[in-house]
Amino acid sequence: DLFAANGSVYDIEAVLRDGRLDPELYEEYGPVRMSTQFLIMYGLCFMGITCLLSHVALNHGKDLWRTLQAAVAELRSGRSYGRSGAERESIAYEHSAYARVPGVWYAGLFVVTLAMGLGACQGFGLLPWWGFLLAIAVAALLTVPVGLIEAVSNFQYGLGVITELIAAFIWPGEPTFNAAFKMFGYITMRQTLQLTRDQKLGHYMRVPPRHVFAAQVAGTVAAALVQLGVAAWLMHSVPNICTDAGAPFTCRKARLFYATTTIWGVLGPQRQFAGRYAALYWLFLAGSVLPVPVWLLRRRFPRSMWRLVSLPVVLTLPGYFPNMPTHNAAMFTLCCFVFNHVLLHRRPAWWRRYNF
């Protein structure tokens, strides 16, 4: 929740007129106050965005460049330059017996879904056409660095803030545009990585790639229809839903989404992150510099503990704290310590068998 100066919940309707922020009402009612937990989340997100890009560039830049060159060469020649001989895993040999998913299937699906998204934006006034394409470009740009960190750590860094920030500066005072840009920019990236994770699981489970592709398409369509239907049913059948009085249906993530849309879309960073919160902008610079000393120490002492340090992962977990009460964060931290430290070292056989 967002708060007023007296500690009460901020009534956003009190500063709106015809669905837009009224500067006079805003000056009369007062600025938004954010909780300490919310400020910590935003500070870590600001730092994490530039930290992620800097970390990937320093530690994986050369690998990414070689991979890109190999992918371009493969597309030009039609041949695969993957691992061979002893380097190639046995599962890959077994998988080679299955027909691969043709690239035209992915291209066709991309064109169809791109047209659907563009049509929705134009038909319902969610975004201008160029804003929609910009959101897709942002998703494509962020997928590789975020996916790389997830591949080595199993943590997916949340970069919703960067899409909110971009939309806030392009369309100040437009909450609908802000929410839609975040959905197409951030959620697209997140869904891309989830589908990639499914394909990796199918690979190791020896499921034919075309079967995985069909299941993913059918599952995505079914999930969209079912989730929309269930959400509409709950909104019309549960009294006081998404409020404290409607517990357990308090909709913490939805309320967080509403709060962030209010901050970025209604108020804008020019108002919200000026004055008392202006210092948070310096964390963008701090995040870009932070991986440099760790990278230098890793190069100087390649066998030391610094080779295991991943600052984007360190900054990931605290970013999820505002979605839940503080005592929940303490409990899952305790459970993680018990299962992934105590049992790992004292009961390794049990851990390997059951902890997954």
C-alpha cells in the first residue's frame, strides 16, 4: 500500500479528475509516502538493473559474442555447430532421432501473436503501435542477460521497474499505457524464459520437441482463458476482494501492481522520485560500478570465493519482499537455510533424493 503523510492509506481518487492527475488536488492532498520496505525494493531494483547488465558484460560478454557469431554462421550455412564428440551429452544424441521444430513454426507463431497484441493495443487503446513494438524490443533485449543469470543460479531477476521507468518518461500521467508497456515489455520476457525452461525440461525428459511445442501452445491458450474466467468469477462473487476485509483473497501482487502503476503511471517519477526520494537515482550508477571490484578480484584470485559471487543474485531475493508480510519472508529464509544448508551438509543422501 501507499500512504499519506499522516500514515493513512493514500486515496488516489482524491487527486484525480476525469481519470487524470490534478496538480491542484495533488498539492492540496499531499505527496505519496512509501514504506521502508517499498523503498528498499525500489533501491535494489534500481541498483540491480545496471548491476545485471554490467555483470553480464564483464563475466559473459566474450561467451555471448562467440555464441552470437556461431548462431549467425549456423543460420547462413544451415549446419549445426553445437558440441561434438566427447563434449556432446548422450541425451542430445538420443534427442537427434526426433524431428526438430521448424523455425517457420516459431516465426509463424511470433507473427500471429504480434498481430494479436498490436490489434489489442489499437482496439482497446492500450498503447500506440510504436509503443507496443518498443515494448517487444525491450523484452528481446533483456531476455538474454536475465536468462543467463537464471541459467546459472535458478533465480529470475525481476526487471519490471525498467519498463515502468521507460513508460513513465515517454507517457507521463498515463497509467494505462504504463501498465500495458510493463505487460508487453516485462511479462513477455518472463514468459519467454518460462517456455525455454519447459523446453529444457522436455529435452532432459526425452520428450519429442514438436510435442513440447504443441503442449506449450495449447497450455498457454488454455491458461489464458481459464485465468481470465476465474478472475472474472472471483471479482463478481467474493465480497471485499483485494482488500484486508476480504481475507484470504487480499490480492497482494495485484495491489502491488496497482501501487506501482500509481507511482509510475499517475504520479510519474518526476513527482514521486524527486525531493526526499531523489537519492535513489544514484543507485543506478552504484549498480553499474558494483560488479567491477568483484570481477577484478575474480581475475586476480581465480580459485578464491570471489569466483562464486554473483551480485545480481544477491540483489534478487530482497526484491520480492514487498509481495508478502515480513514474517513470511523470515519463515521462507529459515526453511531455505534448513533444507539447503543444514540438511545438505548433514544428510546429503536425503537431500539429493527429496530436496528437489
